[in-house]
Amino acid sequence: MDAHPHLPDPKAIYQEHLDALSAALLSGNFSAFAARMALPCRIITEAAERVFSTRDELASAFFSMSRNLKSQSVTDHVRIATAATYVSETRICGSHVTHILRDGKRLTQPYPNRIRLELIDGKWLETVAAHALLTDPAKITMPKVAAQPHLPEMNEYDPERTPQ
């Protein structure tokens, strides 16, 4: 469903989402982060799969990650979109690579990710994400990446959401 001239570029929407979340994480701005997340939202890693149903649950995971990035003196949390396509007019699925740096030096190897965005009340919100990490999404400190990262699968539809 990518070739629809009346729809905005899905990769541009996806990249803008990534940039906003990275900026929010580095600055500790939970309000900016939460404004881009649907509730419930599912986050999947190699270690666990979590569903965040409340703002408090999401805030706990956000502040854990944000504080840890600050404690490691992370200067750049760069996510580069590699692909994004419309699976419907209200759903975008994309992939990206995350780079975590301190003054231009890698703190962990780059790792692959996938995110699904859904158009909800006129805003593109993240509903599910899969990250090739060995860390539990509810307890992320510094992301741990396997020597050969494996990206977990995402279901086409989540049990929390009705297919559109």
C-alpha cells in the first residue's frame, strides 16, 4: 500500500517519530515521549514482551532508560529509518537501526528494530515495537545487544487492538 500519492511519505513520518522519541529520551521529557505512544502499547525484546497499559507503567520504563542514558553520558541516541510502508491508510510498519554514542564513540553495537505506528485521533502513535535487545523492556538500563542480534517477530495485529 506504499504507492498512494495522496498519502504522506511513510518513511518521513517514521523518521520524524524516531527523532522525537530519541530527543525525549535524551532530555528526560516524558510528556513529549508519551504524546507519541498509544496505550496500551506492546514492546518486545529477546528477553521479554511487555504490554504497557497505563501512563505510569510507561513512565517507569521511560525514566529508567532516560536516567541510564544520562548516567552513561550518552550524547547521541540516533535511530535511522531503513524502511517504512503503509499496511493500511492508518497503519505504518517500519524498521530502523539504533546507534548509541558518547562524543561520537559507540557505547554499544548498532541494533535493528521495528515499530508499528497507527493513526489515532489524527496523530501517528506507536502501538508496538520490537528491539533486538537482551534487556527486559520494563527494566532497560543500558541496552544490551547480542553479538548477532535477533529481531523478535511482531504479530500482524495485537490482541489489544481491533484490526482496521
